[in-house]
Amino acid sequence: MVTIPLVPWLAGCLSGSAISPTATDPTIEPVICTLHPDADGDGFGDATQTTCDASGVVDGSDCDDTDADVYPGAPEICGEGPPRDDDCDPESFDPAVSIGTDRFDDLASAVGSSEPGDVLWLCSGKHRVENVDLNHSLTVRSASGDPEDVILIGDEGPLFTLYLSAKSLTLVGLTLTQGDGLFGGAVSANIAGGAAPPTSVNLFGTVELDNVVADGNRAYMGGVVAADTVVVRNSDVRGNTATGSPPISSAWGGALFANHVVVEDSTFEGNSADEGGAVFSRMTASSSRSTYRKNTGTTLGGALSAYGTLASDDDTFDHNHVGFGSGGAVHVLGTATVIDGELVANEASFGGGLFAHNPDGDRLVDLILSDTRFTENVGGIEGGGLLAKGYSTVDASKAVFADNLAGGGATRIGLGGGVAVHVLEELNTNWVGGTFQGNDADWAGGGMAMIGCVSRDAIHSLLNPSFLANDATRGAGLFVDRDCQVIVDSALVEGNTASMEGGGVFSQVGSRLSLEQSELRLNEALLGAAAFGLGTHLELHSSAVTSNVATSKEEATAALHISDFDGVDASAIVVNTDLGHASSDNTPGDFLYGAIHWNAGADATFECRDQDCS
């Protein structure tokens, strides 16, 4: 028998083929081609194929013959794209970090060898990280892109500390947990100056979190990050804490503490701090398409506290809480724009949903709340849905305040079930739009309470509001406090119920209230079913007062009840207003001036123009 050796003229044998015996020489034994093609040229061939070509290789253990970097014994490198088995050994472990084709056993070593702008790829697994110092800008990201695959665990300090030369840090597809710092539990970029108060901490640099899970980090300020600018996208930030103790007694920003904050498409849940349970911003805050849930602030801003400017678009704030303080969901000191938002079941003493304050009475500042819903929020003392203070214009176009509560405590103190508006001295406040429905105030202003007036020189206006089916002890629809001068234009005041006075409207001592082109109907109270004026000046122009019900059986009453108080004379002007029929439309109403009960002294004045008020 003759065996034919492998020679060049056998090149071209088909993979796995053999030379068959021929009819002329049946004694020739078939030749089996045992080499393996090596398409990628790494010295290892494809085990699934054989070849007779001289370029073939003996070792057929390559697990990927299309990639020259993958072969038995190759260095394991993780990088962009799906994980791969570089050394063809699925039991071997990848190195911790890669920069290009360089590999490192830990994150600190990789950072120490990096250049500005490098991308550090972290392989799957849990990485113990202890205060890695950054002196230049870097991006750190998971190779798989899944934050559940790469977990960075703090070890008695922050995960990362940025120095002034490090302009930015970007973290992508990671989980950050158990970071513990003074300013920034996971990432710190500040010059704290020892025990400096939060307002004087010098923050710098930009930190970006993209597709990050931040869970269980803590710091005195910024449980997750403290930096000049923080950008959070597509991330889940939960269970982080800012906790104050000597030398810092107050803690701000359960997750974020920054001068400038940008949040997009993210969730903040279960974070806590003294102020800004999830987020604290010292200058500007922008949030869109994000959810803030079950965050807690001890004093201010259960979810978010912003100084300077807040812009919120299509955000949801639900079940956030402040103890004895302000802004169950949001606390703003400055300009605020909230569009297409939902504030649901948040709670605080002042401003259960939102507390917004313009502290600069000399500067005209607007509050914009268009297309936003405030529902089932609780303000234990004032402003179940909202407390707004010192704004020149509040634009509540298409905003809805429904089923909010002011009060609920044992003291039965509650002003402004839907909204409490505080006005500043000599600053005109213009409120536009809004539907107030089903709100409740223990004491006054089921729908709205306008309070804090100290000057009759300022004129405040409400344009086109609707007060529907609200409840309170006084002024179930609207309560106007002492010395306020208010013009209500094109309002619908319907179906409100006061257990005492002013089913629709209650006007307090020394105030001046004018209702123009408005409807007051189907309201109910013990006295003054539609409106009750106590030592006040009340005007009705081109309005309608019909089908209101006053229920007192012991005192003269009517739809409109106006009286002197403690030496302060009352006055009233009724012009071109439909008072209905006393015997049917406003019940009871068979007292002086039909639908109006006039209980005033000799110095009081009453005018009825362009109509019969008898």
C-alpha cells in the first residue's frame, strides 16, 4: 500500500475531503487533510473545518477565526460592544479595566495610567473602589452597557474625587453603591474649605451619569454627586442619603448637590436629606420626563430644592414628603416654570406639592404652571397643592388643582386647600387661569387663599379662574385676607360649600374685593352662600349670583352677606348684576335687598346701579 505525502500539488482539496481510490489503482489509500484554515492569521485555526492547503495550521482550537485578537491564551480585554471570550476559555475571568488594548487589574491603576479624554472599559463584575483620584477628564463605562453587570462598591470613602485639573467625569452603564463622603458620596468635585456651610462650598467640574444606577450612597452634601454641574440621563437614583452631623449640622441634596443640575428620563426614589431629598441646586435646575417618588426632606423640598431658576417639563412628583417645612415635592427660591407636570400625594406643612418664593420684592418674577396637575397633596398649615409667594405673575393656564388639603392636623389650621398666595408689599400679583376643584381647607380658602397683604396700594388680580366644589370653614371657593385689594375677572364660582361663612367667597376685614363678569352659583354656607364680606368693600359688576343656598335658621341671611366688624365699616356696590329671584334662586333671600343681607352701621354705604336690588 502506498501513502501519498502532503505536497503542494494537493492544494485545493476540499475541506474535509479525501482522495478516493481510482478504478486504475485501487491500492491507493485515501489522504485525509488534517490542517485547519486560519482565516485571521493568528496561528490558530477553525476547529470546525479542515484543509489540505499549505496555509493551514495544525492547532484548530481558535474559537473565533474571524478575529486575530481572539485565540487560546490571548490576553482578556473588555471594551466596546458585547462581551467576548478573548482566550477561548469561558472559565477564565476578564481583567478589571481596559484602555484600548491595555489591561489593568483595578480601576485605580487604569486611572493612574490614563491620558486626558481616555475611555476606561470596565468588565463585568463587582469592583471595590476606594477614593480614586482624577487629575484629568475621563469616561468610565461598562463593556456590556448594562449597569447590573458592572458594580462599583465604595470602601470607606467616595468612589471618585476630582481635582481642579479634572474638568469632567462621565460614567456610563454602571452601578454606584456604598460611596461615603463629605461632599459627594460617589463622586466629589469640590473645595470644601473644612466645615464650610453649603452656600460657600466651592464646587467645580462636570459630572455626567448616563444609564447609571446609584443606590445606597451617602454624604453630608450630595449623597451621590457634588459638583458644579451634574447631568443625569436615563438613570435610576434611589436610596441615597445626605446626613448632617458635626461639623455640618444640615444636609442638602440626598442624591445631587450642585450649582447646575440637568436631569432627563430618570427616576429618583427613596432619597433623603434635610433639604432637597433627591436634588439640591444652588443656581439652575432643569428636569424633563423624569419621576421623583417617595423622597424625603426634613425641612425643605422633599424631592427637589432649587435656588435661582427651575425648569420642569413633563415630570412626575409623587408621594414625596417634608416634615415640618415647605415644599413636599419641590421647593423653589426664585423663578420657576413647571409645564405638563404631575404633583400627586406630596406632603409638607407649607406647600404640599410646591413651595415657590420670590425673595426679591423689587424684581418682577414669574411663576409658570401651565398644563400641570396638583392632586391629593397636603399642606398641613398653608397651601395644600401650592404656596406661591411674591410673584408678579402666576400663569396657571390649563393647570388643575384637585382634591388637595390644607390642614388635617389636630389644630384644624389650614389656609388654601388648592393654593395659598402670599403677596409682597406694594407688588401687584396677577394670577391667570386654573381650575380648583374638590379641594379642602380646614379653616379658609378651600380653592384659594390670598393672604399676607400689608399695603392697600397693591392691586392683585385673578383672571379666569374656576372654583368648583371646594370645601372650607370660610370662603370655600376663595378667601381674601385682611387689607388685600383684589379684582376677580371672568371667574366661575360654583358648588362650593362653607360650614360657616362665604360658600363662594369670603372677604376679610379691611379688604376690597371686586367681582367682574363672574358667576357665583350653587354655592352653600351658613351665612353668605355666594359671598360674605366682613368689614370689607365688596363690588359686583356685570356678574350673576344665582341658586345659592344659605342655611342659617337663627340669623338673617342671604346669598350675599355684608356687615361691619369691630368699628370697620362695610360698603358695597352692585352694578348690572343678576341676583336671581330672592324666593327661588338664592335661598333664603327674603330679607333686606332680597338676595343681599346688609348688616352695617350708619356710616356704611351701599350702592345699587343700573338695576333693581330690591
